[in-house]
Amino acid sequence: MTGSRILVVDDEPGLVHALAINLRAHGWEVCTAADGAHALDLAASCHPDVVLLDLGLPDLSGLDVIAGIRGWSRVPIVVLSARQHGEDKVEALDAGADDYVTKPFAMNELLARLRAAVRRATPGDLTDAVVEAGDLSIDLARRRVLRSGVEVRLSPTEWALIEVLVRNRGKLVGRVQLLQEVWGPSYTTETGYLRVYTAQLRRKLEQDPAHPRHIITQPGMGYIFETT
């Protein structure tokens, strides 16, 4: 697909080499990664139009890579895996993959699926993987926060909350939206959870938790994450 860029993530050198040759022959620009950590770095730096991802990587799970990318980008992800069990497909799709192709595969079918994934993508699906806010550096791909260069340990719930706010930085995020995205669709009235967890985040991330610069409450409405 002329002009489109693909990130191929697989730890089988022979397969990656064969894929790269075929993809380039069909007009694709190709970036490759042999492990999950490198894949997350390249997803942010090479700006692919689609990611082709094996689930069986030597360091991170392919599901972890999907989650890392989905923390900041809606770039299409097509899983290419030898795992043919239905539950593996369901897990990958639920984690945020857009399509699932099993090995062995026909190259013409894979190319068609990749083209379809790119066509379905929404322009502007890519945002910054690392967001800077004062002395904070929030890495949405690697799911970590640095404050003045030191990593801040967050609980899974604290991370889920700050991730939603940072992805929507500068915009009001309503209380119901936050509750449903962090705790689940059945949570709509438990606003006490938000007060407790935003207070915890302010203690960990704000220089002056009593007068926050970044995690701002809009009384009766929701919260805004400000980077300035």
C-alpha cells in the first residue's frame, strides 16, 4: 500500500525478513521490532499506519504491547499469531486489537487485511506517547510516571484514572465517564471513589496537593488535567 508505514513485531528473524520483503514490494514502508519494549518505542517514534503484532514475544506479552499502545494511540493493530484457540483471539480483540490472523497465512489475505485496517483508521488517531506537565513526565506507552526524573509508583486504579485524564488533557472529563472508564460500566454514582483517588494522585504528583496545578476539580462536573 504505497505510502503507508507498518510496524512488524515478531521475534522470528526469518519470518520478519520475508514479511519485510513482501511488504516493501507492495509499497509499504517497514519498521521492525523483535521484542515488546522495542515495539513500544517504535510505535511512538516511527508513527506507523498499522501494527502487525505477534503475541509470543520474549519480554512482554503481546497483550501488554496492545495495552501499551492503546494507552495513547488508536493506530490499527493486526495480530499475527500461531495461537489458534478462540480464547486467545477474544483476549487480543478485547485488549484492543483490530484483527487477528493465524499462522500459517496466505500473504495476499494478510495484505488485504492490512489495507482494510488502514482504510478503517480515523485520521488523527495518534497522540503523544509521553506527556510533559511541569516536573511530571507521563509515559502512556510504558504506563509510568516520572516526577523530576524519579519514577512514581501508582496502583493500577491510580494509573487508570490518570491515564484517562491525561489522554483527555485540557478537556473536562465528566464524573460518570471517569467512573465507567476506570471502574466499569455499572459505576455511575460512586463519586466518593473519585475524591479518594484524585486526592491520592495529588499527594503523589502535585508539588502542592492543596493547590493542584494539574489535576483540577470542576465542582459538580468532573476533572481536567492541565499540562501548564
